Amino acid sequence: MIRVAGIDCGTNSIRLLVADLDPSTGGFTELDRRMIVVRLGQGVDKTGRLAPEALERTFAACREYAAVIKELGAERLRFVATSASRDAENRDEFVRGVLDILGVEPEVISGDQEAEFSFTGATKELTGRQDLERPFLVVDIGGGSTEFVVGEEHVRAARSVDVGCVRMTERHLVVDGEVTDPPTAEQVAAMRADIEAALDLAAETVPLAEARTLVGLAGSVTTVAGIALGLSEYDSEAIHHARISYDRVRGISDRMLTATHAERAAIPVMHPGRVDVIGAGALVLVAIMERTGAAEVVVSEHDILDGIAWSLV
């Protein structure tokens, strides 16, 4: 077994996984998995730069993770940075800060690489399942972008498009610096049109209609699943591999887009950092299910972070 640590720094959150992996058998023992919402992508869509306060929140999380990695004695570490840092003019400042704290340089990966890691992490446990048809369509709905990957055991086609829960919220639901509470029908319609245009782009590369099993990743999808399951608190084991019907997803999306901030915040499984962006994330999922004709989404708690860990062995 090899003890590894993987860090996934996205637009909305930064996550850590420390695990013992056996490359010969595929054995996986999770030692620590945690997430901190840092909103690194705050304002990037408008300014093109990472905000100083967003960088400081991210560096504080990195310091916490450095202590965990040292305590558990991980032999190998990989830090992957995604959409927000890929888009920012001042990403060198971000790179220097991470290197100083963790001793490794963050890899600002392409959308295609991001998709490859997501597919590996999400499907490694599913390839032997006889109740799930192939090919898989893995969708990773992040803060700034969404990755689409079609494949069986390996990736056949992948595409990253610039729609995510944070980007869509900031682009369509923020007026005078405040999130509309709740959004207007016109705002939701404009957001939906943006998402549909992105799906058209994804379909140019990825055969969405060929998918037989939709696998959904990341916080928007897992939060929708937690709401659908009626959980009294967030429970990763209950959410992992849950199968949520289109009707349930559509109902939750409609509810999130008509609820107030206080009503969304009162939902037991809702992370405080997702209260204002869950409506946009749920709408992205609904649009994908309608475009592909998926009757359900298989929810995975294992995603790009697990793919990053496996890449180390």
C-alpha cells in the first residue's frame, strides 16, 4: 500500500483526500477526506483576477491541509487546480502561495485532464456493476465549469464547458452585488439559455445521446441527492451511489430557484457555502438530464479527488 494525498482546488471549494492505495489490487483505504468552501473564483468571471481575500481563504485552508498531510505521513502529494485559477490573470500569485505552504507546485490542469481524473475517480468502483449499462456519462458540475466524459472502462470523449454553479449565479442572479432572493423568472430563463448553449458545445465533442448511465459528481449533485433522500444531516455513505430520479431532481431544482436564502439555509444537508449557488447547480443537472433523456442520476462521492489520488500510483 502506498499512502498518498490529493488536493483538488476548484472554483468554490478546496478538498483533501489522504488514502492508502494498492496499485496491484485496486485496494483503497480512505484515511481522511475533507472540504473547505473558500470561493476562490469570487469575481473571476467579471474581473479576470483572483481576489486577495479569496487567495487568503485558500491559503488558510492549505495550511490546515499541510498539517493533516504531515500528521498522516503521506508519501506522495499532488495538488490540482481547476477552473478559477486556469482563468485568472494573477494565477502566478496563487502558485507561489501554494508552493510555499505545501512544498509542491499546483498543476493548473486543462479541462480535458480534469475530465480524465473525474472519470477515473467516479467509475473505478462501477465497472464491475451488472445493473448499470454502458457507456457511462460522467458529469462533474463544479463552480466555474462542468466536465462531460463518455466512456466504458476508459475515456472515449471529453469536454469542459464554462457553466458552473458559481459562474452561473454571478452571471445571472447577482444584482448590485447581491444574489436575488429568490431569482426572477427572467433571470432563471437567461441562465437556462446559457446552460443550453454550453450543452450544445459539449455535444460537439461528447456523444451525450449515446450514454446509458448518467453519473453525477461534486457538491451540487450530492446536495441535491441529500435533499432527495430527506437526510437529517449530510451522510456521504447514504449519498454515495444513490440513484435519484429525474422527477425528484426537477422538483428540487424548482424548489431551490423559488426559495429564499433563509429557506435554503434551513435545509439540513445544505453546506453554508452552497446556499446561494445550489439553485444554479441544480438547474445545470436538470438541463443535462433533459438533454440526455436520463431517467435517473447515479450520484458518486468519488470524483476528481479520487482520480488525482490514483494518478499518484
